[in-house]
Amino acid sequence: MTHELSHERFETLKREFDAIDGDGDGFITEAELRSHFPALPPEAIGALDRDADVDADGRFSLEEFIRLTGARD
Ligand SMILES: [Ca+2]
Ligand SMILES: [Ca+2]
């Protein structure tokens, strides 16, 4: 289920996702998040995990990433 998102916005988020997804496996792990945002405190990453990891598999899919970041418009 995706909420309304412009194509342009989707492409932007997808590029952002791919940039963070260092090994390109289609999922963002906590380690990838940390290496992409070295300044991010562990608490922030922990909060991200709880809020955004909808299926609780310990990593972010593109859908979860878009739900998290795309909802902030
Ligand atoms: Ca990855
Ligand atoms: Ca997940």
C-alpha cells in the first residue's frame, strides 16, 4: 500500500535510498544508515528503527523508507 506520492518525489526518495543502500541489496541496514549518517546519534537510529521498521525485520525496505521520509512533506 502506497500513499499518494508524485513520481518526481518517488524518484528523489529512490535515489536517496540507493545512495544509503551501500551494498545495493534493496534494504537499508542500521550499519548502512550509520555509515551514511556518521553524525547521527545511536538514539536517533534506534528511534528510526522503532518507527519505520514496520515489519520488524531489522532493516528498511524502500517502502518503509518512503513511508518514513515521504510522510514528512
Ligand atoms: Ca543494503
Ligand atoms: Ca523492515
